[in-house]
Amino acid sequence: MLEGILNFITNYLPGILIGLLILTFLVVAHEFGHFILARRNGVKVNEFGIGFPPRAIAWQKGKDGKWHKLPKSKWPKPNETTKSLIFSLNWLPIGGFCAMDGESDADTRKGTFGAASFKNKTKILFGGVMMNWIVAFIIFTILAFIGMPQFMDGQFNLEGETRSAAIITSIIQDSPAEKVGLATNDIVTKINNEEVHSAEDITTINNKYPGEKVRYEIIRNGETIILEPTLNGEGADYKVGLTALTNIEPEIIRSTWSAPIVGAVTTIQLTGETFKGLGTMIGNLFYGAFSQLNFDGSVREEGRKAVGTIGDQVTGPVGIIGIIFPMFANSGFAYTALLAAVISVSLACMNVLPIPALDGGRWLLIFIYKLRKKKLTKETEEKIVSRAFIVLIILMLVITALDITKFF
């Protein structure tokens, strides 16, 4: 029992905490996109919150332009119009929110979301999506500069900037490698400024400098480190005392001036792959459902298998925080950052979908009523959005149940 608790604290808890922080950051970044575009387009924001209520602490901007801590007795109720912007920290660290004034399309009061033009509503609704794409672009640009693992087929890189490397898998005790601090999973990229692409390169270069101090350039957890072991001399069983194998990890892409280009194209590529994956899942869902109406037993069985693959492809918050983040966190900074960028793109793509409870669905609903030249009443909008939200909650509960099964 104690061993299991210690294993959880050592191997899972740090990744879970990192996952919570990153997911909160990505959702807050999304909401900040709404916030910026709302303010720029004349829509009043009542409250911007990090985390979800109940509130822990709140500040309000006064007439003097300064922020003042707001006493609990003066905290506004949810969705209440405030005199000026409130910034709050809330107890549930699972995201954030941007509460605009008059979020119903039917609200025509000055400064409300409903009173904004269709063009401005479009900017505001998709501001969160754009922010998630921007965050992914920034992360991919940083990764391109320090060394980005290849995680997609045909991943973009510029000619001459792709490099394979040798990954250390074991070190001999009391060897020059151990004494100088080389460790397993270090990626050796250069020795004495000579490029290393394979285990053979390490052996060849070391043999040139018996008994001499050499300069090892390695990547550890996304950071470049320089170590200088003194090699064993001629006739020794080994020169440095490590075993290195090529392609234990994905090929590393390192860029210099082209890092922003690689970051931008990688974001676009991943967006395309994400939409492709969503299309495949939706196709499997419909095929599985309609195949059950077929009289052929083999077709029905294929349909059930198609639906079964969806559970393996979809992961919810519990799976992301409890399983995926601990695994990636143990692999170092570069892989944790990579996961954050992938999730950021996924959030952007999900919110574009025409589901009424999401940004893309709300925009589509407003657009349809605008085309029909009919007024979208508050009651109609709330009815459509709330029903879609209930469906999403049910779907999330199902995914969470599957995640818990995977976790245990």
C-alpha cells in the first residue's frame, strides 16, 4: 500500500499538477481571446476569471483607474451587470471564463454582446479559437528552436535543418561518462563540434581522442548542455563508457532563423490532422449507427468495431491529466510542451465545430437567424444552447468513465 502511494506521488502527482496548470492556462488563454476582442469591439466585460466559481478573491477597477480588492459583501451575482470590470481568482482550477454583458443575441442595450454588429460578434466568438492557435504557434516556434520531436508523418522542416541523434540508453559505472554527469536519455548531438547522428559516430569520434578531454553537446529535457569527459586511453575496454542507440526517440528537428516558419506550418499541419481525425470519428459513429439497421450480421459487427475505435481515440480531462500528462512530464520539457501545443490546437478545432454550446455553434445559430431575417429570442437561444450543453455533458461523462477505466 505504502509502495503504491509513493509510486503515485513520485510518478503521477507531478504530471497531474503540471497537467492541471497547463489545461487551466490553455482555457484561460482561450477566454482571454474573447476578452481582448470584446473590449476592442465595444462590448463590456463584467468579469474575467481564472478558475471556476466559487470565488476565492476578486478585484475591481475603480474610477481612479487602479485595481482594488473587492469585499465579499460586494461580490456581484453570476451574470450580473457590474459598474466596471472585475478580475477574480476562483477555487476550481480547471479553466477560466469571460463574462460579457448581455451575451444573448437578443440583448440590444448599448455595450452588450447582443448589440454588437454581426462582424464584431464573429471576431469575439472566434477570438478564443485564434488565441489557442497563437499559443500553439508560439510553443511550436520555441520547440523548433530548441529541438522538436517528429510526431506527424510528413512533418514540415526546412532542408538541412533535420538531424537524427544518438540517445544514451545505459552508462557503465565509474566510467568517464558517469563521472562527468552524462545520463540515460541524454541526446548526443555533437562531440568536439562534430555532428553525431548515430552510435557509430560516437565510437568513431571518441577513437580520435584517446586519453583526451572532449566536448559533448547534449539535449536533456529540451535544454542544450555541455559536458567534458576525459576519455580512457588506448587499449582500454571503452573510451567513454556509454551505450548509445539511434532512433530510440523520434528524430529531432532543430531550427534557427526558420523557427517561426516551422512553428506556423506545424500549427497548420496539426490543425488539418485534427480535423481529419474528427472527421474519421464522426464517420465511424454514423457508420456504426446505420450499420445496425443492416440485415447482414458481418456488416453490423464491422459497425460495432468502428464505434469501438472511438473510445480508444477520444480522451477527456481525466485521461489527459491522470494518464497522458504524467507520461509526457516524465519525458521532459520538450514533450510536455509538445503535448500542450497539441491540446491547444485541439481546443481551437473543437470550438470551431457547429455545436450550439461551442463558439462555432453559437456563431452558426446567429448566422442562420440573420440569413432568415428573424429575431433570435433569448428564450430560443437558451433552449437550443442548453440542450446542446446537456448532450456535451453526457458525452463528457461517458468519456470520463472510459478514462477512469483506462486509468485503473
